[in-house]
Amino acid sequence: MVVALCWASFALAEGFPKGRWVDLSHDFADDTLYWPTADKFHKDTVFAGETDKGYYYSAYNLAAAEHGGTHVDAPVHFGRGRQSVDQIPLQQLIGPAVVIRVAGQIPQAGKGANRNYLISVADIERWEQQHGKLEKDTIVLFDTGSAQYWPDPVKYLGTAERGQAAVDKLNFPGLSPEAAIFLADERGIKAVGLDTPSIDYGASKLFKAHRELFKRNVPALENVTNLQALPEKGFTLIALPMKIRGGSGGPTRVVGFIPED
Amino acid sequence: MVVALCWASFALAEGFPKGRWVDLSHDFADDTLYWPTADKFHKDTVFAGETDKGYYYSAYNLAAAEHGGTHVDAPVHFGRGRQSVDQIPLQQLIGPAVVIRVAGQIPQAGKGANRNYLISVADIERWEQQHGKLEKDTIVLFDTGSAQYWPDPVKYLGTAERGQAAVDKLNFPGLSPEAAIFLADERGIKAVGLDTPSIDYGASKLFKAHRELFKRNVPALENVTNLQALPEKGFTLIALPMKIRGGSGGPTRVVGFIPED
């Protein structure tokens, strides 16, 4: 037993334990999903081919809204003077994380299925009954089963229409304001993440979960994926946003690290 | 002693050793430096203010070339059919890393200073004499002392002019093709990073260091910063690029993790 522990601490001396990395990010492309009123992602070719100097070269230009694809919302997105994306401390988006699976609670498919589900405090308490009370500074991810619908806008967002009128047709799960307050105030979590387009559910008009989280400087990861590849606890989340000065959010690469048994 | 080791392995059980995170990334803003021929970063305001529903809201649109600010070059940037930025395996840009400091070799300031220095195999061997042979799968960063000049285009790039004619005035240090081949073939490194605008030096016309590295699937981080905050070895680098499908590179958040003694 002592030998095993010493081997583990040897791995630690290398600066990092041994384990597996899991990518929790969608890619950015023409089919990346954005809010119906937001500019979509575009990649324009600057050059791609043989140069007159005899070698291949390719380069592109990018354009997009901050809030689409796998990204983080910074507190300033819904709170004047609050942290912008470059001001979120690195440690806020790095640390021990858990996955709370609520997909089974949500009527997922079939005609007239209403995915406008609000994740409740009871959903969190159900996880705690099995795994113990959420520790302070945990990063909490919710698997609502939505990632399986990406990048189909009808199934994932509730509509393929674009523009202001389409907003009323959004239909996807989100976090209830009560659960947001519970996670921030009662459990002291560092950050929250969902596999949906928004922390608030599709039917939300006042974005209360966003506002309650950001008042408390808890950033939110949206459109994360691949949560079924993670254990329910015992892994580390690392989310590194594009460092946009004064940005209200932005493209974020989200990865999980699962240590070896 | 055994007690100390067991404590260390307890930290490991949490998934992650204890230590400090260091941000090695410049931010993206109007003053972010780009190649003279590349589109600069722009952030346009979609909305920033009180909504008619009584809460504050802000959101922006982004546009930029892939290759500017702190970013990664993917092998396809200079090699047809090679890995695009979304195809670089996560593990390639995560792992044990070192800093080789060459700032003292380069005439940094004064009128007519020529910063077009080529990092040599001898510079790498000098580090090895002190710290031991570079281990396979290391990520190698070079501190050329350039980050102190950011974001002054004259001092950092060699010119504030823009457009094709300005390319002849670029003046900054880079990696010699011989050193690139040595690192890839003789040392089997995973990735390389510099605190300059390009892996090839300012005077380069044929970008041979890029081409030699990318032939061997070794990606390159450019415009990294804050390297003086890192030890010369014994830390972990984590570089997570924006996951642009088919991208030749892109904005990358680069961080270092320095484990506690």
C-alpha cells in the first residue's frame, strides 16, 4: 500500500498526475449553433494553396458573435461593471468538477415534446444523496442529454428560424433561478456548465439564472458536450476562454482530466 | 517521510496536485499585434446598456485573422493535408515544459539594433548542460526577451507599417531551421513556443522552421508572454486553442502550472 502511494507521489513530482484528457468542446464551423439573433461563425479563406516560393500555405479569417458554440458567459454579460471574460481568474474555471445527470427527467423526443425543463434544487440534492454534499469551489456540469441533438437547430434550440421572432420558439432545458442561487450561496461553487445554448431555459424571458449567477461572480459555460465520457465526480475541469479584453464572453476550449485509478 | 508522500497522493486523489497557475497569453484588443498583411482583431458592440426589461446586458461580435495575438500554428498552416487546429490532439499541447532563455544572446535595444537572431542548437545544448537532456514529449518555450516590447509594433515586430511592403522591415528573433529539426528529430518534443510573432525570425523569407516542424506534426505557439514567471523546468504547459474546424491555427489560451514544492 505504501509503495502504491509513493508511486502516485512520484507522478506528482512530474507536476501532473497520470490520466486521460477528454474534449468537452464543439468545433467552430458553418454549422455551429448560435442564438437566433446572433451572428454565426464564419471562416474566410485568405490563402490556401501553393505559393510562388514552392511551398503550401493556408490561412483564414474568423468572425462570430461571442456567444455561440462552446463558450463562457462572463459576469459582465448580464451585470454592469462586473468581470469581463479576460478578468475571470484562471482558477475560477479550473478545478475539481462533477456532472449531475438530469437527462432522464426531461421528455426528450416525440411530437410536441417540451424540453423547456428547469433543473431544480431537488435534482442537485438527488446527486448529493448519492455522492455527498457538493464541496466548496466545485465546478458543476449538468448533462441534460442535449448534446446528442447538436448541430440540429430544431432539436437542440427548438427552432431553425433566425431573427427576433425565432426567440419565442426556443425550447431547451436550463437551470432554475432557485438552483442557481442554491449552487452559488449554499454550496459556493466556482462555475457552472450546461450542454445547452443557455444557462436559462429556452422559455426564459428575464434570464434570471444568468443574473443571479453573475451577481455572485459565477461564470457559466454553455454548449459543452461529451459529458457522458466523464464520471459523476473525481475529475478536473479546465476551461480556457479566448482572452478578449472587455469581452462579455467568448469561445472557450473546455476539457476534462480524469486521473488514473 | 511516508506521511508526506501520502499527503501528496491525497492531493492526487482530488485529480490535481496543488500549485500555481500562470497566464502566458496576451489579450485580444485593438492593440493586439498581427502580421502586417493580416486583418487585426476587432470587437464590435452588439449591445451594452440597460434593456427595456430592467437589467444590464452586453454582447459583442469578434473578427480577426487566425494568426495574431497569442495563438497556435497548426501543421496545415504550412503543409497540405496536415493537421488543422481542431485535429491537434489535446495531449500535444499539454504536458511537461521547459523555458530556454536566450534574451541575453540578442542585442535588444539601441539605434540600429538587429533583433533578427536565430536560436541555435548550441542555445539548446547550453540549457541541457545545466538541466540535463530534454526528455521526449517535452514542450519547449523560448524566452527571447521580446514580450517586454508588446504591444509596441516597432519594438516587437520591427515596424508599425502595415501591408506587403512592411514585411521586409520585420525584425525579431526566431528558431533556426537546424534547431527546429534538432528539437523534433533528436529530442522528440511535442510542441514549441516563442514570445515572438513567428517561429521563423523576422528576416525569414521561406519559413523553413515552420515547414520543418509541421512536416513532423510539431505545432508552434506564437506571441506567448510572461515566460519570466516560469521556472526553467518542472512545470506543466496547457495550451487550449479555439477549436476551429479546418483552421490553420487560432487564438489560444496558454497557461503554465507550477506545482508546489
